[in-house]
Amino acid sequence: MSYSLGAWANGLTEWTDGDTAYLSIAFTWKLDEAYRRAQWFKAMGMRVVAGGPALFQPKLRRHHLHEIAEIPTKIAIIDGKPKEIGADAPGGEAVQRHNPMATYASRGCPVGCSFCIVPWMEGKTFTLLPDFPVRPVLCDNNLSALDARYQDHIVGRYQAEGVPLLDANSGFEPRTFDEEVLARWTPINRGPWRFAYDDAADGQHVARVMRMLDKVGVSARRRQVYTLIGNEPFEACMDRIRQVIAWGGEPYAQPFMKLNALVYRPHVRFDWTEHRLRQVQRWVNAPAKIWRKVPFDQYDASIKTIDAPDARQMEFVK
């Protein structure tokens, strides 16, 4: 059997089952589009059920979509308190609707980053899914922070079923990634080693991880570092990008966005402008790897011969 990375839906997917239409919305900026699709299904006389990360950002209070769609929820005990979190996928496993090659072996993340939807939707404690369907794109939020025995369980499932891990989509946490984690996942990881470098405090941990990957000969192409931009002043963010390159990795720039953004536009802070955020993103993320060819201060975004940015799908729950 052949496996691939599959193809991600563009943040909104839909399907029908009898007289019910299901909508799964990954990103808040897809909510208005989802509302229009819900209106269309309702006009056809259908029941509409909606879910997904976009509906569980508390500041949105579920948008006006909740006026015409049912939004199932469930209650979990998170940090000792009852909390409403996202429902299991109605009408089928939602992540597979977004990408048929994707799966989760756990939900939640103990880090609790303020710019991430995971603490709101899934909590700061892990929910384990030991019987997960084994597929080549693994979207767990923080693999290296999972209990070692459960990490072994995940790796064992992949080995037993002969499925290659082509992409650990959300990656590993630099602070909890050590030699034991590297050795555990090396036998099945056929894709890049993904990490995040969100702010200056992460620097020493990312540097340590890069030294570990140096020792085992992991190529730059397989060291992909999500580098948040716009959450710190311009020079601080550029320093982190330059450090990733100097340490032998490949950065992937992600502009800071508000969790409740209804338009796909970065949130401008510090000495950034929206234009500069997009320029840096293109300089870093374009398939042509422009950063390998020209420093940012010499980059001319008006040159049309440079490849356009890739359309890499953001991870499902971020």
C-alpha cells in the first residue's frame, strides 16, 4: 500500500448524511464562509451541525453561526474544573475530512501558549486516544511531552501496522525533546523534525535540539522550525530566524494572529507593519528559499521571477 501526505482542505470542510449537513471549521476566518454554507443548507431544508476549533474560541461566543446550526459540545474536567470543549466529530472523524491521511493519538498540550487554540479547546492535560487510526500525518500537539510509555505505544502502533510517519505535523517541544525522544521516534519518522521557536526564551532549547540533530546527521531540510513573527519586535524575530539558519535548520515564518480573527490578516504589534510581516513570511517560506540567496534587507519583493509562497496548510488545531 502506498502512503502520502494527503491534501488539506482549506480550513473548512463539509459533508452530508441523509438530511443532515456537517460543517467542520478549523480557522476563525472561515466562520463567515461557514455561515453562508449553513444558510444554503438550511434553505435546502436540511439540518446543520457545525464543529471544529474555530467555534471554541471563547471571545467569539460561537459567532452568529450558532443561530442556525447545532454545535455539539462535551464537558471535560480540565485543571480540576468542568469545562466545555469541542465535540467529537459529528458524522465521522473530522480531521480525516480535512486530510484523509491525518490522525491524532492524543489531544491537549500542557504548555498553554496564549496564541494557541489548544488550551481552550482541548485543555492543558493530555487526553490519550490509544486506539487511534494509524495514518502517515500525525497531528498531536506536543509529542515529546507525552508520557514515555505512551510515546512507545504510538511508535509501536506505526511499526506494527507498517505505516510510515511522513509528517509529525505539530511537532515536538524543544524543552522536552531529549536523546531518548530522538532515539524513540527515529525508527519511524520519515519526514521533518518539527519544532517551534516562539520567543527568545526558547533559544537555548532550540539550540540544544539542533546540536542533537547535528550529532546524528539530520539534514537541514529535515529540521523545520516554526518561527513566530510579530509577537516580538522586528529585530528580535529576525534574530530568531537567523539563528535557526545558523544552527543548520530551515525556518518557517508564522505571523502572529489573534485567536478570534475573522479575516486572515496578521495582528500588527511593536514596530511591525502588515506589509513587513507578509514580506518576511514570503522571504522565509517561498519554495525558492529566498533566504538562502539574499539577505532580507536586500530582498526586493517586487521581483516576479521569484517563486510565490507555498500554500502549506497550517496544522489543524492551531
